[in-house]
Amino acid sequence: MKKLLLASFVVALLVAALMSPFASSSPDGLERVAEDKGFLHKAEGQEVIKSPIPDYVFPGLKNEAVATSVAGVAGTVLTFGFLLVFGKILSKKTKP
């Protein structure tokens, strides 16, 4: 199981690092509807939670492709880390 998790983690990191710069810059569905219906401006600057990596671009990096790759890798590491900790907590609760 550990080998499978490690292999999955490595593949996810590679995808995040190498494919994220090619992501579409077009708005997602909800943003597009807000734009089409004319209320997108009402949401600008009204974030409930301030994102540490806004717009999927890691702050402080000049090259946008590199900044996007770093943001993808950071998100992947955080997600896997969260799931690993959550899995360990759940496995402790289910053991007799």
C-alpha cells in the first residue's frame, strides 16, 4: 500500500508541475455565468477566506508558468498531507 501511495504521489506531483501551466485561462462555469449576467464585479474583493495562492499563481515568482507549477505542486503536497493525516486518524479510531 505504501508503494502505491508513493507512486500516486509522484505521478500527482509530475502532473501538477508539468501540466498546470497549460491549464485554461478562461473563467470556470460559475465565473462565466456571473460575467454573462453582469454581477461578477459584486464578488471581486469580497472573498470569505483570503487565499495564500490567489488565482493558482504562487506569489513572488515572476515567471507565470513556473508560479503556476509551484502552486500546483504546493496544492498537491497539501492535499496528500491532509489525506495522509486524516487517514491515520481514521485508522486509529477503527483499530480495536
